Amino acid sequence: MAIHKAKFDKEEFKKAVVGNCKSLYRKTLDEASQQQRFQSVAYAVKDLIMDKWIATHKQYDKEDPKVVYYMSMEFLMGRALGNNMINLMQYKEIKKALEELDLDINEIEDQEPDPALGNGGLGRLAACFLDSLATLEYPSYGCGIRYRYGMFKQEIKDGYQIETPDDWLRDGYPFEIKRAEYRYEVKFGGYVKVVKDEKTGRDNFVQEDYRSVIAVPYDLPILGYGNNTVNSLRIWDAEPVVKFNLNSFDKGDYQKAIEEENLAKNLVEVLYPNDNHYAGKELRLKQQYFFVSASVQRAVDRYKNMHNGDVSKLYEKVTFQLNDTHPTVTVAELMRILMDENGLDWDQAWDITSKTVAYTNHTIMAEALEKWPIELFSRLLPRIYQIVEEINRRFVEKIKAKYPGDQEKIRKMAIIYDGQVKMAHLAICAGYSVNGVAKLHTEILKKQELKDFYEMMPEKFNNKTNGITQRRFLLHGNPLLAEWITDKIGDGWITDLKQIDKLSLYVDDKKAQQEFMNIKYKNKVRLAEYIKKYNGIDVDPNSIFDVQVKRLHEYKRQLLNILHVMYLYNKIKTDPTFDMEPRTFIFGAKAAAGYRIAKQTIKLINNVANVINNDASISGKIKVVFIENYRVSNGEMIFAAADVSEQISTASKEASGTGNMKFMLNGAITLGTMDGANVEIVQEVGEENAVIFGLSSDEVIKYENEGGYDPMEIFNEDQDVREVLMELINGKYSDNDPEEFRDIYNSLLNFQDGRRADIYFILKDFKSYAKAQEEIDKRYKDKAGWAKSVMLNTAKSGKFSSDRTIEEYVKDIWKLEKVHVEM
Ligand code: GL5
């Protein structure tokens, strides 16, 4: 790839910063607040982007390439300023210019709120994909929602998680631009009237007595690295149709106006903070249809403008990728637009739609499956429901034809069944591609979860193992290591991560090992300072940094980790001479606000931390840290500092994971189960450079099919485990309320609320996990062996670039052509 580095005029840039401060705030830089300085700098950086952004879209208009619309309820972008500077290839130059203005780039970057329009891995994947699409010069739009409040901020008070609103737009977001010219109406409710067209004799379907809002897009620039491509992330805001009119004497109108005002206000107010979990809230379905309808209307209009109003070949230039089932109403909305607004008949519209929409499945967790009650769905989206009914009717006919007399197949596969609309079934039936996100996950989809669909339409199924962008998670997040790597092997890895394998040459080189570990040490010092500042805890950068950062979910098994810490602590207490490398267990996780047991687990981690960190008798052998408000920006620093990457989900449950890849890239050893992309990580780096434990996914699935296992046997037989479990309910870690962790205890041992005990096999895997932890300790004692191993992890991470993933989507699914933008 030809890297293009634009000229940078330092003096111009400095002038722009000073000028922005003046025109935005009527201030000089030294009078301005840190936030105002950030804004002034960000606008100056935006200026460097604008010409490329314009040029990119001119070029797209001219060449009319095929475009992918990445439809996603979530984009977990992280901060833009530093990333934009990196992708402009002007980080150092801008840093220097700012120094001359007496501004510290780190402090400036720290002022930017993380645009956190996503929950976890699914939203962050979308953000990585946009970075790769732009870097690889593929035309694309991210389509989503401009939530007024993104992912909540987490505070820890007395060990409890407290959620506070994330008011990311409070000071204005400098990189967005409002595109008021692209406004679309989106309609909800009412009923559908059939009107016969006198001339054609066709039935027209007209929605009446509806409420509607106006969708208004804001565009954020997505810069390619080292090229002129600037794609857009388009996030939609909602405005009332008419600012309501107080003079209106018509009572009906007045009522309607207020309702529409409220609808617009509520619609984009907040991101639902559930990860891997479906809550079935009406507002959520409204959000889905809202951004889908606006995005599809815009995409079809753009296409028609370029093709004399003819939509019949839409699929040649447009493809919609559904990021999980959340945007699946795309299918019916596109059908509606093609039929009701463009006069196509069903077969024509279906032919186009089913060549235009593709679906990615991101989880097999049953509680994440979206199933809308018919009552709600049809009331909110009456015309869309009619269309889904007809899609279902035809699909059921097909099932009957293929499996005559097999009622069971219909029960399992129909889109509408049992009073519910099943979004995954709709996505699979209509989509031209269905993909999983890691090899193992795709196999489980084919053999278990979506078996019937796979048998009926095997040609649709394919795997796209996830990836991450090395530009953010190494070049920006770990500048010391990035520079060292470039020094050793050149900078080709930045756009071609496979090249990082050249580091393999150095893994036995003592000097290189020392340099690598020295950088790791410095990154640990950086994190230790952060922990001291925000947690008030002293941690030793010479201890093993053992890290589990990700959303809090039972299947991810933070509980297994902390139970093991409790067990280790008991060991040290009973045998003070117990020999182990000092270890710092670091956690970071947000729990969905309504997820009780997850919140209890956070409290447990904090209470255990409190007891252990304050026990001088163990002379600092273990420390436990819970990092508050884990998010993309502090994540970048955490990955860089980790020695051990905890990827310990119950096998079969983590579709892929992407944190695992970020740790690997930054030189950490995976301590994990054979789940998700861990399997492929081990394949790349070799078993001897990871530590694997626990049940396999086959074993887990087998137990599940047999109705589970009996954790009581373990409780009765294993004294160490029993001791730890009793500590959950004897007040050792909750002296003012011994019952505090009763639910956790019960979840492991008792059948309750219709749920088996220990459905995530925590006790079943405990011993094997403890052994794996001993193995980590043993390996760390061999300094040279450890250094070699972590270097190999970095060297073998080439496969896990989102650039590779995107190239696979392009080749197998989207069929895009690159567009090179000249300036
Ligand atoms: C997720 C899966 O849980 C992750 O394993 C996966 O890496 C990610 C991206 O494919 O998608 N599904 C999901 O709902 N969230 C995820 O992170 O939030």
C-alpha cells in the first residue's frame, strides 16, 4: 500500500489553534480552560481533515462504487483526537506544535470524552471495522444512533457500582457535523389503509394516524491511515416534526404535537446498557426502526440520484451489513420502500432485498435472542409487520415444500411463531450471507444453534474471525512498543500486521528480550501511576499484572477469577512461606444497571480487594485492583501493561472476544479456555505460549444437553473449594452483612428461579484453573522463557488485525472495489 503523508505547516496549525480559541471562546490560550484548549486543538485537527473528507465523497460520487452500510446500534469509538492525529500521520508534528504553544498533548487528549455509543465488544468491533475500511480505501458508511447519553460512567462507592450519565455532548463534540439537508421522516403506530390505485389497479398501502419524528444525521469523519480516504460514521438524532405550535386550538393537533415532541426527545436519549442481553423494551424497538428507516431511506435516495431514479439494480451498489439482529428491520423497511414508495411488486422487491442484506451473528447466549411480541411489533410498526407476515408466510411455504409434513421444522424455523417475531430467523431468511465471528463460534452455529437453517441453506453460512485495529491498540495505545517494533522491522506492520511476524527473529536475542521487557515494565509503571491516582492503591510494577477487563457477565466468569484469588489468599495465610511470584490481579468491568448478580460480583471483588490489600501479613504477595469506569481510553493503557490476559469464559459462550487479541498484540500471555477466538490465538502462537484450562465446548454442550452437572459433589469433596464458598456467606468479606453474597453462593450451589446450579461450570473448572494459574507462576519464574513467550505473542498476532477481517468480508460477502482518493 502506498503511504501518503501530507505536508504539515506547523505555524499555520498553531495559528489555527490560537484563532479557534479566540473565535470559539473569546479567549487567549492561557485564559482558556483545559476543555476549551482541547476544543481549539480538535477544531484545528478537523481542519486538516476537511479537504480529504470532501475529496473522498467527490470521488465516490464520480466513480459510483459499491458501498457497504454497516448497520449497528452501537459504535464504541473511543477518543478521536489522538487517533485522527495518528491516521493523519502527524502525531509527532502536532505534538511538537502544541509544545510550542505550551500545551501538553496528553493533557489535551485527556479532555476528550470517550464517545461511548456502545456496550462492549460488539460496538468496539464496529469501530475497528470503520478504521480498517477507511485505511483499506473501501467506500463505507457506519449507520447508527446519536445517543444523547452513551454508556454510563461507572463510579465505585463503598465497593458498589454507581451509574452516572455520560453527558458526552455537554461541551459540544468538535468532530461532528450536522447534515440538516438529509432529513427523513420516520413513522410509528397508526394503522395501514389499503387504497386502490384507479389507474393501475394496484393496492397502495398508506399508514394513517401515525406519530412521526424527523431523523437528522450527524457525520463523524473516519480517517484512513496514511491515505486521503475519509469515510463517515453517520449517527441520527431525532427532532420533532414541527416545533409544536402553542397557538393551535385544535385539541387533537395539540395533543399530537406534544406526543411527537416527547417521542423525539425520548427516542435517542440513552443507549441500553445491556451486553449480550435482550430486554424487550418498546423504546428499544423504536430506536431500531428509527435509525434503520432513516439510513435505508438515505441509501436508496442516494442510489436513485445516481441512477435516474431506477432502483432495480440497487444490490449492485449497495449492501447492508446487519451487526447482530438489532438492525434486522432493515429487511422489511427496504421491502417497504421498494414496494410502497417505488412501485415494485413483491417478487422484484424481494429479489433486490435478498441480494442486499447480510447478517452477522455475535452470540449464542439464549438471553440475547431478540423476539418481539407480535402485539408490540404490529402496534408500533403496522406496515412493517404486514411485510414480515408475508415474508414469513412465503418462508413457511418453502419449509413445507422442503420438509413435507414436518411440523417441528416450522415450529423451530418460522419467523413468526408463538406470538413472537424472531429477528434472527428474519435475518437468516432474507440475508444473502450469515456469518459467525470466530471459527469455533461458526461451527457451533452450524451444528447447534442454527442447525436447521444451515441444513436448509448451507450456502449462506460463513465464518469471519474478528479482528482489532493495530493503529489504535498498538500505535496509539503503546507508543513505546510501537516505536521499538518499527525500529526492528520497519513500519509495514501498521497497515499490514502480518509483517509483525518478523519479530520472531528476535525472540531468542537476549538484548531484544531485555528491551521488550523494559518497555513492558515502563507500561506497567504508567498503569501503576494511574491506579495510584484513581484507586489510591500502591501496586508493584515488578509483580505479575494479571488482567481481566471486559463487560461483567456470568459467562465471562469474573467470579471464577476472584474465587481463585480468595483461594490463593487462604493458601498464603495457612503457609506464610508459600512461594509465589507477587501478583496484581486487575479487574475492570461495567455491569448492566439491572443485572443484580453481576453487580454483586463487582462488590465482591472490591471487598476481597479491601481485605487482601490491607493485610500486611502477606507482604504484598497479592494485590487486587478494580479499575473504575473501564472504557476504550484507559483500556489502551491497560492492554499495554498486562502480563497475563484472562480469557476464561465457559467454553462455547464467548462468540469470539476481541480483548484477547488486544492483549496478545501488546505482548501478554493468554490464560484461557478453548473458547471463541482463543482457539485461533493458541493455533497461531502455539500451545506452549498460552496457558489453557477447563472443559472444552463439546464437553460443556454435552453436559448442557444432559441437564447439567452436580456442583454439590465438588462442594462435598473438595475442601479448598468448600472453604472459599463458605467465605461467601460467613462474613469474611462482608462483615456488616454476612448475607451480602448469598445470591452468588446460591447461584453456584442451588437450583433456583428455574435455573440449575452453576450453569457456567465455575466449580467444575476451578481445579483446572488453579493449576493453570500455578503454571503461569512457574513460567514467569523463567525470565528468558517468559520474555520469549510474550514476544512470540506479539509476533504471532498478525492474523488478528481487523484489516484481515475486512478483506475477508469484502472478498466473500460485500464484493467492494477500492477507491483511491487523489488530492
Ligand atoms: C459480542 C460477543 O460476546 C463477543 O464474543 C464478540 O467478540 C463480539 C464481537 O463479535 O460480539 N456479542 C455481543 O452482544 N457483545 C459482544 O461483545 O456485546
